[in-house]
Amino acid sequence: MPDLPLVSHVLPAALALLAYVGAGLGYVLTAPEGGGSSGPRLCCAALEHYLDTHTVSAPIEHALRRGTVAVGMTRRQVILLRGVPRACASEGKRPLLIYDVEDTATPSWLHVRFEDGRVASVRRVPAAGVPA
């Protein structure tokens, strides 16, 4: 392969480096003390920017600052707080996002059910095969 241009050798490494830097940036945008049932918290600057550019009610703002999912949040707000869900399901027009819960003694899932574009319910469900 000596006749291949240098770009064909460098391009895969450059793309891998960009992916690595992108992953690092994603980590920087979430606070390291986040995690568990509240998910990765938005870093202060990202949270302040979101609150400065969006109108939210006082209870939703309080939940965003705590890093917890609350009834009444939009799907976008939940994904900002928790990230991409492990699984999605749907019962007609009632989507369900499923997240890991890591701060309990027994492994469980966080089920976030939506109705009319807003969180209608949030509940923890024990993982299969684990006594409640």
C-alpha cells in the first residue's frame, strides 16, 4: 500500500481523535458528581445557559438544579438531565423512557412515562431477577 496517499493513512486516526475529543467534551459538560438516580448533572454553565434561554416554571427549575426528573418536564429536559435512555417504549401516545438507577442497594430502572409531551409519572422498577 505504499502508493496510497498519506490522507488515507491519516484520516482514520484523525477521525478517532475527533471521536475521543468529542467524548471528553461530553464528559466535561456533565458534572462529575452527578450519576445515580439523578443522572449526570448539567454543569453549571450549561444549566445556566439553558435556564437563561428557556422559560421554565419554578418547580421545574428547582428539579433541573437538583438534577432530578420531575412530573411536568419536557422530553428534552429529561434527556438533558439523564442523557440518552437505555430503552424506549410506547403505549400509543404515551412514550416511556427507561434509565439505569445506580444509587440504590438493589439494581433498578427508572421509568419515565410521558403524556401530551410532558412527564406524567416517574417510578423505580426493580431489575428482573432481583427481589424488591
